[in-house]
Amino acid sequence: MSANNTTVVSDVSYTCVRFYVSTASFTLLLLFNFVINSTIVRVEHLRSHARFVLVFHLLLSALVYLGMSSIFHYQVYLRAQPGRPACQAMVAVLITSGSNILLTLTVMALDRCCAVCYPMRYTSYSTTWWWWPWLLGGLTWIMALAIALSLFLQPDSGSSWVGYHGECGREQLRKGELQKVLFIGVCTLLILYSYVRILMEGRRLGVINRRNLAGFKTITLHGTQLGVFILPNFVNFVLTMLFKRGLILQDTKELSAVIIFAFFSLAQCIAPVVYGLRKEELQVELSHSFPCCSRHLKVVLGWTLLANRTSSQHQTR
């Protein structure tokens, strides 16, 4: 009996931690969305460029995901027992926004690959079809929604909702784990392929040398940001497999999952902002529109920009 009580208390505590972390990350990212996305939409040459439009969609996707994650874990903490349509809607929004984050990151890598490998054609298309980045962002949202609906339309998924009795918890988020891992794996391979092509093209043109180590640093930074979104899913999948095989205890699995969730939720909140702050054009516009806020962002999150600027100044000298 005491073991059951201990398990219930642990579940409540872990859910509370998830709610607080999600709420804190959502609040912080809401500020970043207002500052960065409003600047992208307001400035014409930013909203017509694919890099900044994709940053806009990445920030928006992360905001929706963290906001719905906060609501989801709050209702779990309160044991609200929502109806089946409400629970399905929350799960669908989480899967859609999470899938769109990964799709947007994949498109960002492919966009850079096209810009480096086919510069003339890329510039021509960007100038003629200035609206295509927004169309591409809309297509990623449609694809993400289709992924979420496909998980609901699976036969085993439909039967699992038949016995729903108001307990809308993380069990509903574990549907289609194998499909999710395959989807993440495909996106990861496309991203790695894009960066390999970029490095190969740079080596072919003879521009990869000691003087532009900043290019390697940029790719390393982008890889780190991608890992922030990809690794939690693989780690949780491994923890589930270890638990099913009896290699770890339930409490160990839950504690590890909460620690991973807290760390990567805060990292996912900061990662899209780092993407945005590395764009020189966006920095200039932010300094004009939000001088005080821009200064604080550069101090807290723009340390990589300062390092790159310092190294380029030394190279010039």
C-alpha cells in the first residue's frame, strides 16, 4: 500500500515539474516570438527571405508546442478528466506542432543546401517568387497535421480510444512510437545529407580553409540545435525499451524522463532564438525596433555572434 502511495506522489510531483517547466519555457518563448517574429513580419526584406520566414515558423511551432504542453500537463496535474474529443484535440496539437518543428528544421537545412550548391538558381527563384517561403511554411504545417491524423486513423489507435474513461495522460502521447522514430530518422538523414553536401561543395570550391572556420562553427551550432529537438525522442524511446525489458525500474524511468524533459524544454525554448540571432540582417532590425531588448538578447544569447565577430576582426588585421 505504501509503495502505491509513493508511486502516486511521485507521479503528481513529476507532473507538477513538467507543468512548471513548460509554463516557464512558454512564457520566455512568448517574449522572443513577439520581438523576433514581429520584426520579421514588419520588415519587407526579411519577410521575403526564406531563412527568416523559416525562423518565424520555427518560433511559432515551438510556441504552440510549449503552450499546449503546459495546458496538457496542467490538466493531468488537476486530474481534470476531459472528454475524449478534448483529449484528442490536445494530443493532435502536440503532435502537429512537434512534427512541424522537425519539418521546419529539415527544410532549413535543405534551404541552405540549395543556396550553397545552386546559388544562381536559388537567387533567381528567391527574387521572382518572393512568396514561396510562406507557401513552404504552410505546406509544412499541412504535412505535420497529416502526420498527426495518420496516427489517429491507425486501427490500433482507434481501439485504444474506445475504452477512454477521462484519463488524458502521457499514455495517449505514446501512440505510434515506432512511426515517430521512423519519421525522426528520415528527417535526421535529410539534415545530415544537406550538411554533408554543403561541406563537400565548400571543399570543391576551395573555400574551406583556416580562414573560414566560422563555417564549421555554424554547422556545429546548427547540429547542436537540431540535437536539442531530436535527442529527447530517441532517449525516451530507449528508456521505454529498457523498462519493457525489465532493465530499469518504473521510478527510475519516470525520474529520468522528467530530467530529460526539463533540460530539453528549456533548450528548445532557446534554440530557435539562437537561430534568429545569428542573422546579421535581423540583428540590425532588432536594434532599431527594440534597442533595449536587443541589447539584452545579445548579452544573454548572442555570445556566438561576438566570438565570430572577434575572430573575423583578427583575420582582417
